Amino acid sequence: MRHGKTHGYSGRARFDANRGGDFAGSGRADHEGNHGAPFIAPRCGDSRSCGGRSKRGPDMSASIDQIAAARVQAADAEEQLAPYLAAAAAEPTIFSKVEAEDARAQARALDALAAKGQSAGPLHGVPLAHKDMYDRVGQVTGFGAKAGCGKLATATCTVLARLDAAGQVDIGRLRMSEFALGATGHNHHWGIPRNTIKPGAISGGSSSGAGAAVGAGLVRAALGSDTGGSIRLPAACNGVVGFKPTQGRAPVTGVMPLSFSQDTIGPLAATVAEARLVLSIIAGPDQIDPACRDVAPMRQRAKPLPAGLRVGFASGELLAPASARMTAAIEAVRSLLQAGGHATCDLDLDLLATLGEAANAIAMSEAAAVHADRLAAAPETYGDQLRTRLAQAVAIPGFAYVRARQIQRLARKDMFEKVFGTADLFIIPTLFDVPPTEADMNLGGAPGAAAMIGQLAHYTRPISVLGFPALSLPVAQTPEGPLSIQIVGPDWSEDLIADLGEWLETALASTFSSAG
């Protein structure tokens, strides 16, 4: 595989809305404002030196393309790995296990290849890390569960094998919500990964460590998973990009299951270009996962936006929970699109606000099928909140699941006819506001937990039950934290979504440059 040219920028700019304006087993033993005209604030090249982020860690100002090109030229992947491993080891709330020896072995093999003038691919020598639910042969997959409940993997999952073949150096396993069930990032057994862009805020779940690791500048990209928002919510909480693909885009072979009809695999990354690259590498059927579709492969690089692109914006009650600064950020994005000559339109997206109950019934019924036996045999191994949720899930009647699947099918039909007949893509919030605080969201098994999760996933869960691809893109930075939007499209529209995401990154950066 070839190396592409380096991307035109290593970060993004943000609008500042306040300045004017057969799973078997369980965890592991060895883991220990004002709203006038917008002010555009740039994301500095080194993500650790702005926005209150940690200053500990390697220099992350280089993009994946730049890192890979440098490692091939110098044949020094093992040497350059040391600061990444040290930084990861210093972040126990983010990394559940640093796999240093395996990472060094990968780097040495890549250096031997580079010494012959060869490249493994577009990720050659690039340190990455991934949510602790992906099997790698010889390693324990922890699932974010209680110590001592892990599973020793006997094979490497398809998506990690594809990243290996493209040249990644996998430096370790990232914290996650227990069994990938949790929107806040809290974990009964392991706490919550620290949010370096807004200290005291939640890291988001369930791919909490992935969002925190990219946000802290420890890696440029990390794989998460998304069943109801678990890529997009951590991305929004940590001010990074999160890319949920169409259900069936990437194979889930060797990955912990949760909800077979809604589980998706995708990246969290520092930029849209890097998220696109990683997703393009892992996508495509493996002849094992029966749900993974054989469709046209994704592009690894952007193309200009097509003439006549139509981008829709919600105009009804769907936006009622959104804060004033969130709606101001979305209006600023709309203004940028219009200034760039792109057509925008108002859409009635209120159907999305009605799908939360059906989405929850489907996901939790399928999760109950995964966990029922273990829940009955060893309920004490679950944290309070998860045990409560699973006990409720086991009691969901079969007719409720069937009705929810009927609603899902009818809603998809309605969206294709009434929304995607009018717009090619649409934009909605990821979160209703900036990420809330850890203290406000740490309810454990209290009665309000389900409502809290529903509030956090108000804009993400409907997209998951519909199976559509969505990109979470940070567009605003306020003193209280980042604001992010979702770019949503119909099945298999990941390329167009990423093209618009990259266009918006560039437009935001250009607006800042022209302003001063």
C-alpha cells in the first residue's frame, strides 16, 4: 500500500460560541455565553499544549502520514516508540494495559522492513491503541470488567490484523465502560479515564479510554465501538473526531459482542482525514462475519465536495434539549456551508426523538442474550449500574423486541423517503451541550441512571438503531468544554460524510486565518 501525501493541516479549528456570537467470559486479572458573531479558535498542532490538555507525552504534532513517512525513511520505529510507551504507562486511568513487549516486537519487524527500503503500508510505525474488547492472540481481552474475569485470546481479530498489516504499532489496551454498556465512561471497577481537555468532565462511554487517549495526545487514533453512541459520545466529550460507520461496514470477528444488530466498529482520531484512513483500512468483509457487507470500498483520501450537495438541518422539536451555545455552533456551521456555495435546507427530523425506547429495547434485549447466563450464575461480578440494567433487560418481553424491530424498519423507510429524498446529509448535535461533569453523572445503580443515559444519547442512539453512518466533529471550544456536531448520511455514505467533515475542518481553519 502506498503512502499518501501529508494532510494540509495537523489539527482543526473550532468555533468558540462563548466569544461573541459467543462471548464467553468477562474481565481480567492483570489490569490494574454570548452568542453573536463567531470567533474561530485554532487547534494547535501539538494537542497537549492547548485547551488545558496534559503536557505529558510524545510530540503529537505530526499526522499519521507524517509519522509513517518518517519511520520508513529513518527505520527507527522501535527507537521512537519509547516516549509513547512511557506516556501510556503514566496514564493508568486511560490505559488498562500497556503491551510494551509486543509493541517493541512489532516496531523491530517494521524497522527491518524499512531497512530494505520497504513500507508495510500507510500506518508504518504509527503507534495506536484500542478499546479493550479486541482479541489479540496471546493477550487477555478485559472487556472493562472485574479483575480476574478476562479471556485469553487464541486468535487476533480481523480489524487488528488489518491494522497490523498496514503497519501500526499497537501499544496497548484502553479503558472502557464495563462490557461496553455505559454512556458516561464511569466504570464500577476501574473508575473513569481523565478528560484532559476539560478536567472534571466525563470522558464519555463506552469507548472512554479511546476518546481520552486521542484527546490527551497519546495516540493519533484508536478503535472504539458504537452501539448507541459509544464512539461519538467519547469523541464529543474529549474534543476529537469519532467515525461510526454503517452497520455491516467493518467485520466484528474476534470483537466482544453487545447488540448484534447495532454493533459497529470505528475509529476515534485527531482529524477527519486520519479517522477516514483508519476506517478505510479495517472496512470490508472477511468471509467470517455474516453481517459484514461486500460493498464498494472506502477511499483513503478526500475528494472535492460534489456540486449540488444538499445539507439538511433540524428545524423541529429534536433540537429542544440543545443548549443555546450548541444551536449557535450549528448555525455557524450552516453559515460556513452557505458562504462556501453549498445548499442547506430545513428538515423535520422529529422522528429521531421518538426512537429512543425502540433502540433501547433492541440493544438491551440483545445484550441480555449475551449476558443472561453469567448474570444468573455470578451477578456479583457486575457493577451496580450494569447489574441493574441487565436485570431489567432480561425482563423485556419478546413482543416488545419484535415491535421495536418493526418500528426500526418503518423508521428507516421513512428516513429514506422523507429525509434523504430532500438532503444528501444532515447535521445534528452529538451531545446536547458541553460534556457534563463526572459528579453529576455518577449515579451508579440509582433509579435515574436510565434517564441520564437517555439524555446523553438523545442524538446518537436514534442514528444507531437506524444503522446509518455518522461522524462526530468538534466545531466549538467554550470555557466549559467542546461542542460537537454529527454529520449523518444514508447507508454506505462514509466517503461523502468524511469529505464534508474535512471541508468543514478546512473552512474553520481558513475562517480563523482570514480573521487575523
